[in-house]
Amino acid sequence: MSDDFLSTLIDNSARAKLLRVFLFNDTKAFGLKDVAKSASVTPKIAQKEIDALFNMGVIKRGQVSIMLANGTGRTVQGKQKEPAWTVNPTFKHMQALSKFVHEVAPAPYRKVVTALREAGRLSAIVLSGYFMGDPSRPIDLLVAADSVKEDRLEQAVKGLELVFGREIRYAVFSTPEFRYRLTIQDRLIRDTLDYPHLALLDRTNLL
């Protein structure tokens, strides 16, 4: 069986990819090119699956946000040159669908560990935030390491972003600093560990 349970279940890998992109970015509206790129499918295939999801009521028409020169986001009002779509929060099965999609990860968690281990000697890996279906958390990935190569870690995270179809917010600390932050009840650490999270690695019993 494929490692991607969702695409196997619905027998449509492209639709599974688009579902993840929309549900892992449920406050964002996507144009056709952006969602196709995020899902790693062609615009033609993306449009076909968008039409299907739209007809089912899973997504709705949305408005694209643009970034102004001063760094503030603004939603485009009025007529748009290109249509955009976003999650439809009033879809009657949205809560159940979102929970299901978040829980059936596009790759087994062991692959997350394998990818990150290429970056150095890691002591702890914790999933939070969007991985747990809670975007209100400050980060999605917490890493502690005895030694780490920042460039390799960044590459590994970018690779995982392609798999999960969204930006991954992460923080990395040396093992001593991580241990210190635990002892002083550091807010970032507590806002991660005091809420639903999943420890994929705890090599030195830090957690």
C-alpha cells in the first residue's frame, strides 16, 4: 500500500494534494497557479480538482491578499483578474474532514525524522501547530540538536513543506539551550509542550 493513505483512500493523489494545501492553509485564498505549485500538479489538473471540490462545497470563491510595500497585508476588493478559492468553513463536514486530513499525514512521521536527521545530531523533534490541527500555536516544528547544519536543516524543512503543501514554522535550539528554556518555563516551549503535540524523537530524555 502507498505511504499516502489519503490518496489511496480516495483513489486520487491530485485531489489529496489539493485537499492538504487548502486545509493546511485554511485562512488563505489561492489562485490557480499558486495552488497548482503548492500541490505540485499542473494547472490543468488543479483546475479539474478545484471544480470537483467546489461542487462538493469543500471550497468556495475567495479573495487574494496582497502584500504592500510597508509589509502589511491587504485583501483585494472588487473584480479580480483571476479567480481564487479558499476553504468553505460552512461545509457541514469541514471539522471532521480537517481533523481526518491532519491526522492521516502525507508521509509517515518516520520520514520526517529521517529528513531532519540529515541536518545533524538531533536530540528532540516535536510536532505542534498545524501538524496537530491547531494553527494558533506559535510553531509547527521544534528541534533540539547537539550539532546542526543550518543550511541542511533549511533544505530538509523546505522538502517537508512540499510534502505537506504549506509553510512550516519551526524553531531550533542547541540541546543545552533547549534544556535551559525548559527549566525557566520559556513561553515558546510552554506554548508548544503544554498543548497537543507529538514527540517524534527524544534521544536524551529532554521532554
